[in-house]
Amino acid sequence: MGKLYKKNKLQFITIAFFIILVMNGTATASPSTIYVDAEGGEDYTTIQGAINSAYPGDTIIVYPGIYTESVNVYKANLQILSYSGNPEDTVVENLGSGYNFAISANNVTISGFNITGTNSTGIYMSGISGANITNNKLSEVDRGVYLDSSSNCTLDDNTVSNTYDYGIFLDESVSCTLTDNEVSNVDGNGIYLWYSSDCTLTGNIVSDAYDGIYLDSSSNCTLDDNTVSNTYDYGIFLDESVSCTLIDNEVSNIDGDGIYLYYSGSCTLTGNIISDAYDGIYLDSSDNCTLTGNIISDAYDGIYLDLSDSCTLAYNTVSSTYDEGFFLGNSDNCSLTSNTVSNANYGIDLYDSRECILRNNTVSSGIYGISLCEVQNCTFTDNNMSGNWYNFNYDIYDFYDFDNVSGNVIDTSNLVDGKVVYFLENEPDPSIGINAGVIYCINCGEVEIKDFVLQNNSYAIFLYNTSSKMQNNTINNTEFGISVFSSQDVELSDSRVNNSWAGIVFEEDLNINLTGNTVRNSTYGIVTYYSENCTLTGNSVLDSMDYYGFIASGNSKLVKSEESTPVHENTFINSNLIQAVMPRSYGIYSVYCQNLRIENNLIDQIAYRGVYLEDCQNARLVSNSVRNIESVGIYLVSSSGVDLLGNTVHNVTGTLLVYDAGVKESMVSTPVNSSLVQVSNRFSGVGILSEYSQDLRLENNDVSQMDVGILLGVCQNIELVSNSVSDAEYMGICAVESSGVDILDNVVHNVTGGYILPAAGYLPLVSSPLVSDSVDLLGYGICLGYLEDLRLEGNTVKDSYQVWGVYLYEPVNATLESNVLQNCKGGLVTVLSENLSVSDCSVINCTSGGVLVINPEEGTGNGYTVSSCTVDGSDIGLLVTGEGTLRGNTLSGNSYGLVLYDVNNSLIYGNTMTENSLAGLAIDLEDSEFMSHIGLVRSMESPESGNNTIYNNYFKNINNTLINSEANNTWNISKTSGESIVGGPYLGGNYWANPNGTGFSQNCIDADKDGIADSSYEIVNGTFDYLPLKIIPTPHKSSANYIPSSGNSGVTGVDSAQKRVAAGTPTSFNFNNPVSGILGLSFTSQQYSGNVIVRIEVLGEGASGEAPDGEVYRLMNILVGNERFESGNNVNGASINFRISKSWIEENNIDVSTIAMNRFHDEEWNELPTEMTGEDEEYYYFTAETPGFSRYAITGDKLGTQTITPAEEEENGTITGDKQTNEDKSTPGFESAFAVLGILASVFFAKKSIRK
């Protein structure tokens, strides 16, 4: 005990002495622990108080509580710890600006605090080293932890949230370690290193920050196993930070790029996982980087390198990216090895990169597998592409310099869906194995490509400067099925291309033949661009409802200048031309094309335009079928020397176009001068449309089921011959602002109407002092505006009950001849014409009006001439205004025969007006209600038709004249030698008759038998015909009007013609596109002269009378003049020319040698001598002799049927009935016509009474 007591005493004295020495400064104190409690009871109530009294190496323990202070740690080696170790209960709050903790001494530890405030920085250290910040919670501060010019610091297990700027900020700090910190909901960057090097960030979690981890100008840093999510910009951003290593970091839900390196070279990225980011990993101008084992999914781009050379990418996995899996742009000397890409838009995409290596990569289940554009001296081996829409894409449009060797090595170890990639350059004797999956031959010798099945690549076959025979290939699901560039003597036949963007493409080629190929479900069908001597025969382009079906363009050798090139050579698909029309499609599309022949092709189901030719020359489109088109069937622009022959255009819909002198947006979206404007949003279609073209010939084309059949605008020297337009809604044929237009022998059938065409302001389709824009006018059979040098001859417009047959506006030098208008709302109307000639036109049953010529009050130019026209069954037969000449017209069976409305200084002679119910001739008609009924308005205050000479006309109406003005007209000329209209030897006045035989000329006295009445005829009070005509009785011949009777039942169609016949002279009548099959009649009238109307009535199955033997092709009445004229006693040497459809012969199994014309005469059928004269593709042609005219039947016997031929009819010279004399001039058969017209008149006036 004593020893122990002494020892303890000695120790106590030693310790006490040591303490005294320390207190006196003569010895060093040992670390101590200082306690802080805000509630009191311990050493200090503030942390700052404890620091002020502490010595280096002391430990300050802070009890739970709220400490409102700004702590300045200026002594080294202090540990400031919370008592509980739980940051939640020990709060350090700074209510002002500045810092919660400011560290200015080395080796300070701060742990376990809840640091908060509004404008302060949680922990700030400057110019120190060795700080250890651990297990703190920092929130609601300006910045969390701020290291300024510090080194060897450690931040471990801290939580930073809800800061107004950065979470953790290292500013020019080195060799710091950040481990297991969690940063969230910060307005700035989560962890931000600026000019800081050799730092290590491990296991940190950053979320809901602007950038997750941002290294700016920081080098040699390591980021390992960090987690970044929900950032507004980048996940991990290295900005000019080199030689950094990123390992096993996980980045997700990033609005910007997952990992972005900008000018940060020599970095290593290994095992990182990035999901749901814009770009997974993006290297921008960052060379010599290594990326291995990274996993990217659900990003816009996977791994994206731009201007980053000498990088190595190996064993990375990219899946489900919206655009690029791997993209290398302008990045040279890179290596991609053993990477895997799936479900990407572009799996691996190299653009403008050189000397790269792609080896053993796998790309699957995406849109594009491996895509190469402008790459040179690259090596591709053992790559496997499968299950992509387009496995392999070697883009030729952005890199079009195949004359120079690319230096790329793409060997046959590369596979597409298990098949070999053949990429051959400069191979003199190329050979393609049967296992080919895609074929490229560039600058090679002639190659045979036959019997291959190629699919799922951007280009199935691509040839450059390589001749080839390609046959029987099947190509499916490509962008460009077959593409041939700068090659010649290429044949492509019997191949099938399905589901491609552009099926067949030829560019800058020579001597190309495409035969029997089929392109289906492709947006581009066949493209020949800048090519020469192309022949396309028997190809089909089907179901191309987007973009284009068929493109043919001119030869670059012919058009070389840049300003002449409408489509850039190096970017055809992306040119303005193509972009402007998307997403519309074309069947045949040709620009700057010469000597192109397109024949027997089928274009079906095209969304925009079937055939489009622009700036083409000497092209021939023959026997093509264009159908089911949504806008325009065949469209020509600025083209010349184009022949459209025998094409069929059927079922066209689209946007209605009507001409106007204005501007339209062309198909290339360039404002150009044009006269086409869209009238409404209603969809309509045009069968054949041409503008700004010349020297065109459209012949034997069949256009049906559209809104406008054929439309020409601003064209020159155009021929429309023997085309057929049927089932149009608005207009059959329309031409505007054109010259030198010949419209010959065309047939327009069944224009239904259905849209109110505009009045003045567009094409004034209904715009003159006399023509209204009434809703009754819904369309036109043929509509022509502002034309010069027009020939409109031999055309037929029929069965268009709701529209006018022919409409002309401001024609100059127009000739209208032998046109037939039948069963239309109105016949022919011209407005403001100059030097107009209308002749030999026939208007039948056009209810509102027959022929209307509407000119200004004072004539201009050479005026107009209307001659030898026939109008039957209209409200107005012939209406004219202005100044002109009317001669030789036959107007019968109308309400008004001839209407003069403000006509002056005109000649009216040689016309026949008979059996018109209201008046034969009406002058300045005031019946406005009736006028508006036919589309006319009275806008002239007091029309006066004066100073006209009216003579040698034949009147036979109940009311021959209706005169409503007081202007003076002359009703006769002086007695002049010449045959009068009734066969007299002198011309003088007019022949005035009445259907009931009480007319002046029928009962007047002509004592000297000179054909001139001995007394004048008072037409109306004070108006006289001083030399009225009188028929001179003659036993042999007469000159009058011979009009067939009407009213026969069972008539289903009518052909008619009119001509003046001279006794003893052979005469022929011709019919254009006849419904009866009768092409012409010829005969000699032995006794009678005059105006003769021929009408052929086609009879239906229910027609009365006995049927002939055999199969009946047509049953008809041929009516020539009246009964006396057409008798065998008058008609001599008559023959009938007719045709029979070959389809009827085949369908009914007819022996063509038995075809005969039969005549019903003397109550029996007699077979006439019949001879076949020729045939073409559609018809057999025959001629038959006949002794007279009556009812006929064209018959034939079935093959194998025994035929009993009746005796031929002989002429017996018997005259049936009495000879017609001048005194007994009448028209048998007109009684029924008068009855019908009387009923119509009664109904009309009844309507007027009701309206009143």
C-alpha cells in the first residue's frame, strides 16, 4: 500500500506540474473535448464560443438544438461533431448572408450537422487542405459545400438539398475525395468542379439538379459508381476536362445528355449505365477517348461522337434509342469493336469519317442497321445486321464522287439477315454469289444480276458506271430498290419491287430499257433522273399513295448549267423540289426529259398526280392506263413536242382549279406566273392538265370520272384529236390563255355539273352584259377562254343535261365547225369574240339555248359569222348581239328561233326558222323572266337592233316575228339574180309562211312568176318586206328546207347533220363518233335542192315493229329530209358507211362474214349488199348500198349457224305518195313536234303566271 500510494502521489504531482507548465506556456497541451449546448449547462452555448476557446486538436461536441450563427473555423485540427451524430437534431442556421461554416484552417472535421439558411453558403473553405466534411445535412442554403483553392479534402456521406445554386462546388481544388454524398433539388449543378484536378468522386447520388456532375477545365479526375438522375440538362458534363475516368456510373432520366464530353480528350468511360437521356454519351471534339462496356437505353442517341478522333468503342450495348445507336460524325481513326445495338433508328451511323474500323458489331431490330455516308478508307468486317428495316445503308446522295475510289473495304464477312454484303469497286469481272443480301457495283465491268431475292436494305442493288442485265429479281422493303447511276446499256426486266420508298432509280444513265417490272406500295415507283434514251414499256406502278410513283428526268449532258438544274445533283431527295410536294405522290414524274417513251404502263392508286412532265421535249406517252388518282391524271408544264396517244385516265379527284390571271403556288412551292388558282376547299380532279406548253398532240385518249377532263392553260400549238371525255362534273375540255389550239373530233359525254362556277374576278365563265352567274350554270362541256387561232371542229358534247355544251370567252380568230351539241342544258355560247366563225354545228335538245353569240354593243374587229347551223328543241335557237353575219342556219322546234339583242349593221340571210312556238325571229326581246330562265340577264337599258339587213330567210311559224324596238332594219335587198331560199330565180326579201297555210307568201300573188310577190308585206306597223318571196310551182325540182319528222318512240340516241343539197350533185353526210355506228351517208338528190337535215335515231329493245333475223347490233331509223326527199324516187346511188365493235363480235360469237345492213321496206326486211372495207384495233368497217332511206338493222349470225339470205331489195322506181310541190310545201311528221312544243310553251307561261 505504501508503495502504491507513493506511486500515485508521484503521478498526481507530475500531472499537476505538467498542467501548470502548459498553462504557463512552458509545455504543449493535449487535445481536449469542449461541449456546446444552446440551452446552457455545458461549456458554451455557441459553437463559435467553443472554437474561440479551443486549441488545435480539440474536439467540440455540440448537443442537439438550434444554433443561429455563422461559424468561423480558423483553428487547425479541430473536430466539430454533433453529440447525437444525427444531423436532424443539431441545426446550424444562418439567417443572413455569408456562411454557416467558414473554414480557413487545415485538417478540420465537421460532422453530424443540419446546416440551413437562406442566402448563405453551408460550408465554405478557402486555401486549406485536409478538411473532412462528413454526415452533414445541408438544405435551404445558397450553396451547399464550397471548396475554394483547397486540397486533399474529403466530403463523405453528406446530404445537400434545396440549394439555390450549386450542391457541392470545387473551385481550383485538387486531390479531393467526394464519397457517398447525396445532392438533390438544387437549382444549379449538383457537383461542380472548376479547374480542379486529381479528384475522386465515388458513390455520390445526384438528382433534380441542372447538371448532375459538372467538371469544367478539370483533369485527371475519377468518377466511380455515382448515380445521377432527373437533371434538367446534362447528367455528367466534362467541359475541357481531360484524362478523366468514369467507371460504373449510373445516369437516368436526364433532359439533356447522360454523359457529355466537350473538348475533353483522353478520357476513359467504362461500365457506365445511362437510360432515358437525350444522348447517352456524347463526345464533342474529344479525341483519344476509350468507351468500353457502357450500357445505354431509352435515349434519343446512344453514343454520339462529333469531331472526336482516335477513339475506341468496344463491348458497349445500346438499345431502344429514338435516333442513333452509335454515331460518328467527322471522327477519324476510330475503332468500333464488338458493340451491340438493338431497336435504334440508326444502329451505327458513320458520316464524313475516315480510316475507321468496324469489326464484329451486332445491329438488330432497328430502322437502319449500319449506315455509311461520305466515309473513306474504312474497314468493315464480321458485322452482323439483322431484323432492321434497312440493314445496310451506303448513302450515295450525300456523297456522290464515285469516280474516285473510296478506299473502303467492305468484305463478304458482313451479313444482312444472314446473307452476304457484296460491295465491289473497280472489279473488271464482278461475280455475285447466290447468297447475296445486298449488291453494290461501282466502276465495275458488266454484271448479270438475276433471280435474286433481296430485302430490308436501303439499296438492294446499286450500280455506278456499270453495265448490267437485271432480270427476275424480287426486292422488298427498301428505300431504293434498284438504283443505277452514270451507267449505260442497262436492261431491267420482269422484276418486282415492293414496299420501297423509291422502287427503281436511274440517274445520269444512257440507253435504258425497263420492261415488265412491277413497283407496288412504294412512294417512288420508277425514277429516271438526268437520263437519255429511256424506254419504259409494260411496267406497273401500283398503290403509291405517298410521295411519288414514277420519276423521269432529263439528261445532264443536255442540261448542264446549275441555273438550269431544278434538283440538286448531290441531294435529290432533300431538294426543295421534293420537299415541296411531300407527302403527295406521283405516278410518272419527268423533268427536263428528251426522247422518253412511256408505253403501256399502268399507274394506279396515286395520291397526287398520275403523270407529271415539266420542261420535257419530244416525249411520247402511249397507251398508258392512269387511274384512281387524287388530283391530276396527266400534267404537263413548260413542255414541247409531247404526244399523248391512246392513254386512259380514269377516276381522278383532287382540288378544283379554275384559271385566273394571277399567281399560283407550283408543285415546287415557288411562286410562278400562272393562271391556275384554287377556287375552293372542295376536292376535285383534272384528267389531263397542261400549262405553259407547246407543240402538244393529245389523240385518242379516254378520260373519265373526274371533275375537269382536259385543261390547258397558256399553251401554244396544241392538237386535241379524237379524245373521249366522259362523266366529268365541271368541265369536259377547258383551254385558257392559249393560241394555235385545234380541238378536233373529240367527244364529251355526261358532264353532270355540281359547282357554281365563279363570275368576273376569275375566268368570267358567266360574265357579260347578257350572261349571269345563276346557280343554274354548273359547268360546261367545252370551256375556252382568251384563246387565239382556235379550231373547234367535229366535236360532240352530249348528254350533259345540267351544263352548257360549249362556252368561249374572248376568242380571237376562232373557227367552230361541224360540232354536235345534244341533250345539254345549253348548246354553244361565245362572249366578246373577234373574228369568229361558227358553221355546220348541230344543236339538238339543248333546252336553255342553242347558239349564243354575245358581243359588245359596237362590234370590234371582223365580228362573227354563224352559218349552216341547226338548232332543234331549245328555248332559244340562235341568240346574237353585236355585229356579225348569220346565214344558212336552220332553227326549228324551238321556243324562239332567232333572237337579235342589240344587233347592228349585220347581215341575216338564208336562214330557216320553222315551227318555233313563240317566234321565229325576236328582236330585242323583253321577256326578262324567260331570259333569266336560260341564264341571260337584261342589263342594257334600251337595246336596239338596227341597220341590219334581213333577207332570203324562210319563216314558217305561228308568230314569225316579235319586235320590241323601234330601230330601223332592212327586210329585203333589191331584186337580184340568184337562187332564193325557196328556189326562185331572184333574191329579194324573205319567205313568210304559216304552219296552217295562211302565211303571206303562201297566199300572195306572183303574176310574173319571178318568185317575188307582187305586193309588199307589212311585218309590223310601218315595217315592210318590200320584196317578199313566193314559191314558183315547178314539176321537177324545188329548193326548200327538208326536215325529218320527230316524235318517234323508243329512241335511245341520235346522230344528226345538216347540209345544203343541190339536185343532181352527189352529197355526203359524215358523223363524228356516232352512237348509231353510222359513219356517213352519200347519195344524189335527183329532184330536190335545199337545206337537208339528216337524223339517225337509235331504237331501243322496246321499239315497235318486226325484228330481223340474226343477232342485232343496232336498230335505227335513218331520216333524210322529209318523206318525199328520202324516197327511192328522189334518192339515187345511196350508200351507208358503218362500223361494228369487235368486242360485240367476240362477246356474241358472231361470224364477221355474215355482217349485213338490212332495210325494212314494203312491210319486210331486206338485206342490202354489204362489204367489209377494213378494221382497226376496236372496229370492223363496212359499206352497204341502199335504194332509199327508212328503218335499218345491222345484224350478224353466230358462228356455226346456217343462214337463209332473203332476196336483195331491188329498185323499182316506184314513187310513193305525191310529189311535193312549192304550193304544197309542208313538213310531214311535224304535227307531233308542234304538240310537244305547245305543251312546253303552256308549261312555261303557266310558270310565269304563277311567279307573277
